[in-house]
Amino acid sequence: MDGVLAAVATTIGRLTGRVPTEPQMVFDAMHTPSVVKPGAMMYRGSKTQDRVDLADGLRLLQGHGIRTTRMVYEKVCSAADFLDLQQTLSARGVEVLVGVDETFAVVCGSDRAGGTVTLCSPRDGVSEVPLDEFLSRWDLQIITAQLCSEPEARTVTWRKLRPRRESAGSVPVDRSHHLRGRR
């Protein structure tokens, strides 16, 4: 799954208690107009090289009733920047997304004394990263997400999609029932 979509799905799940599936996230992104690419949808699908832009991912969160705030820091990481991250993590009902290695992850916790940061995503699960490694990979932005309202009504709703007949393989189709009763 695209890194932004994975972080968005994790955030939705942690705030609402219901983690969207990968097909649901892909469906939403493929049927939501892009904030970044006017006239186009956010995502062309998982079988393309297309990636979801952060601004589009934040728009998906908004569609689920989640308000976001983005804070970008200077080019050099300071102890104060990490302190801001820790204070944000301690806020009740708030999830924190961060950019790490040109993708995004949800920060589940940090232990400055133990020297670790805990990241969470549906793709990688929960992983502890050494603090020094996190600080060297962090792109110095914090996105806070907070559930604030009911999700927006969608123009296209998620429904269980069936595989197309041609993708189901060479399964013979019995059409004789159409001919019964006709003369």
C-alpha cells in the first residue's frame, strides 16, 4: 500500500477504532478529487507507479471527520523539536504522523530515556526504532490528527467489489439458463 495511504489508514483506525482495509483506502483515493492535481483523482490505483500526495492524504482524513494540523521545523533537528513531538504524543485523543524516509508513519510512542521511538503502520506493524536513527530519518514535520466530527457524506460509497470475469481465470460460464423457456 502507498505510504501515505497506510499512515492515513492507521490514523483512522487509531482514532475511530475501525481500521479501513487496503481496498477501501485505494477505493477512497481513486474516487476523491485531488487537492494537488486539479481535475484528477488522488490515486490511479495500486497497480500503477502513482503515489498519494500528503495534502491528498490529509484530505482523506478530513473526509473521515479528522482534523489535522501540520508543523514544519527548520532543517536541523533540535532537542526542542523532539520535545514538541513528545508533548504532542501525550495529548489525549491526538495521533501524530511524521515523515520518515520519504514516506509517512504514525508515532505510537517514544521513550527518550530508553532511546526509542515506536512507529505504527498497517504495512510494517508496530516497530521500535532507535532514537538516533529516527532523528536522522525524520523529515522534521509533525502532523497532528484529532477526531472532531462525523465523516463527510460520500458521493461514491465503498462497496464490496467482485473480481472481473476475465480475471477469474478460464472458468466456463453457463449461459444456458438464458435460453430455457424461450422458443
